[in-house]
Amino acid sequence: MGAVLVVDAGTSGIRAAVVTDDGAVAVVHHREGLPTTPLPNFVEFDALAMRDAALVVAHAALDEWGSGVEAVGVTNQRATTLVWDRASGDPVGPCVAWQDLRTVGMCFALREQGLRVAPNASATKLAFLLDLADPDRRRADAGELAFGTVDTWLAWCLSEGSVHVTDWSNACVTGLVESDASGWSPRVLEVLRVPERVLPAIVDSAAVVGEASALPGAPPIAGLAGDQQASLLGQGCVRPGDAKITFGTGGMLDVCVGAERPAFEMRGEAGTIPLVAWRLGGRLTWCAEGVMLSAGTAVEWLRDDLGVIASAGESAEVAGSVDDADGVVFVPALLGLGTPVWDFGARGSLFGLTRGSTRAHVVRAVLEGVAHRGADLVEAAEADTGTAIERLHVDGGMSANEVFVQALADAAGRPVELAPVTEATTLGAAHLAGMAVGVWADERETAALYRPARVVEPAMTDGRRMRERERWLEARARAAGWLPDLSALDF
């Protein structure tokens, strides 16, 4: 039986899994690895701890599996940025997380020069790290320093310093590449004073790029993908119009578009972002992505800050104890609103409270609010791509919440297919690595392996759904613009 090892570096930890050739996850090992916030708006990871955790869980997974694997795939949180010394392999500064906002000022300065770079992209984070460690760029020009996102760093560590690569699904969110995915952008590199020698080579998402010599048997490193694109592939979404939403701390909708890049440059009129889904054999597949800044965060708020539930799982039980939210509406804008309005000054809001509103009504309103944000993403993706999304594939921690999933099907007005595993990123990375070494022929073959754990149909009439959506959109509009200075930000 052929098998692939996946190393998955998320925002909250590192997971290693063995996936067999029938698409089953046979072994999983996990180690927590949370970011730190040394100052307001600063978010960092310990890159060496990330490396050590990846090696520990990878060895543990292989030991439990008990035999060799055909290849190794890597999937990761995107845009988190680090620079290291090529000779020692040690970072020369902090590992700056994708959520970090320390370079917002630099982003505004770049706009004056005609460049639009979002603060969550890697570009200004890399410039910051080079300014910190190599202000005159002598070491970078001499080839002594290397830049990477998390996929690049883990491939470097697994290969013991012999592989310095990234793939297009990760490169396209760095802010350092041409919009048509033709290569690194000379203009951006020039303005940010980034020598090309620090950059990794951009390779296919499925390609043998070297050996994981740090692991037993030195299996080939053969698959790289950003987490959201890996989840898209892992849930069998390989045809135009196929879409998935991952509901974790935030929520990300990705819809497969196909070989043609979406027509909009930075962001569509409905607020989605054009991205490379993957590149296979030199052939690009594009997707459009919608972003929800608060999803599971809203449930964590109920648990950790309000104390109205003891665990995230309890939210389904409490919400399910009432038939509806009794007119209470929650807008999950705890960190602002992403797609479609992109309002960083919007704030979380509860509307419709009465003396009769109970704990259960509030908890249900929170779950329904996240579901309506999911419907927002679906409507935005359809508007920007002109492609109908007939059904939704869903993964992430909130996919285990039955009340939430039913609310999503009702708000979106279409069936919801639940992934067979909570983290479909693992499946996608395994498929890419397996395709590179012949375990599977192509993405159509891997898509045929996909079997949803369950399909949830809408239970709400179209008339009621339209009324609920209208009320939701009114609530969302009232939550917008609460902090005008932040609402004015546009990247």
C-alpha cells in the first residue's frame, strides 16, 4: 500500500499524518505551537521550535506507521515570514506571523509609490527583517541569507539545508510576485530593496524538489501548498464552481476558477481575492478567495470571555435547546469584516435583545451569525467569478457543530458536504506529493477519492431565507464603520 507523509504547520500547531493511497488518514501526531504577541499588533512564532516540533511529529508518525512512505508533502499557514543564515540555519530575526501588523505604515508608504501591498502579505515583513538584520543588504547580496514562508522553512529543515523552494500557492500571497504568476516582481523587489538571491525558487505544487534527509529513509519532498489551497484540493474541488469553506479561527472560502486568472487585479468588486490554487506540470489552476476574519473566534469569545459555555462543543447543545434565536442577530466582526465589505473598523454587534432573550438565544445567534458570514462569502464569490456554486464543501473545527452546519445550509440555501476529516489540508498536501511520485495520476483521480462524511440539506423555505438574509444584511450594515479611522483603511 502506497502512503504519503504530510507535515502541516498551522497557526496553532504542527501536525504530521500518514495518508494511504485510498485517501484515508492512517496516523496523526500533533504538537501545539501558538504564536506570541510581544507588543500590540506584533505576532511572532519561534521558528526553531516550529522546526523541532515538525521533526518530532514526523518521526512519531513514521514510527507508528512502521514502514516507509513514497513521499513527503508540506502544507502551511501562509505569508508568515522569516529570514535565516544559510550557513548556520539560524533565523536572523523573529518569525513574523501573517496576522502581524507592524508594517502597516510601510504599506501606506508603498501606496505613495504606486504599490498596493497588504500588511498580512510577506513583502513588507521581509523588508522589515532585512532592515533589521542586514540594513545595507551586503549579506543578502552575498547570498548569505535566505527568505522563506513556512513551507520554505520546513522544506529547508527537512532537507537539512539542501532545498530552498516555495510553490505558487504560497508565492502568490507574498506580495512579491507578478499578478499573472509569471515570476517574482522586479519592481517590488527594487522598491523594498530585496535582493533576488534571498528568494526561494518557485516550483510546481507537485514536484520532487529534494530529499527529506532528516527523516528515516530520506523520502522525497514532493508536494507544497498553502493551507487553504490544499484544503480546496483535499475536498475534491478541482472543477470551476467547486468551492469549500474552512471554518477555523477565521473562515476562508475558496472557489476553483480554472486555468484562466480572475479578471480583477487585487480584489474583485465583491471583495474576493484572485490566487493560484496550484500549479501542476507547469499548468496553473486559479481560485478566488473570500475571507471571514472571525469564525471560531466568536465561539471562543462565548467560552473564554463571556463564560456562557464551558467548551466550544457545548455551543451546539445550548443553541439546539431553542428552535431559533428569537429575533437576536449577532454580527461576528470582532476583528472587523473581510469579504465583501473589507471594513477593519466594523465591530461585533448583538441586535434584537429583549428582556426575554436567554443564554441559548445568544449562543444560537452567534452560530447563525457565522453562518450568515459564510453565505456572504458564497454570494461574493459567485458575483466576482460569474460562476454558480451549487454546493459547499466544509471543513475546520466548526464543521463538527451540527447546529452551525444546519444554519449554514439554511443561510446559503444549498447543500453542505462535510469533509471526512476536520483538516482537509492534510489530504490536499498528500495528494500533491503523491501525484509527483505516481501514487495518483492527477487531481481528477484524487477528487474521485473524496467522500463527504455527511450532506446537510437546507431546511428553510426560500421565502424565510430571503427574510433572514435581509435582516442579517441590515445588521451587518449597522455594525460597519464603528471605528471610522480603521474603517478608512484599504489595502
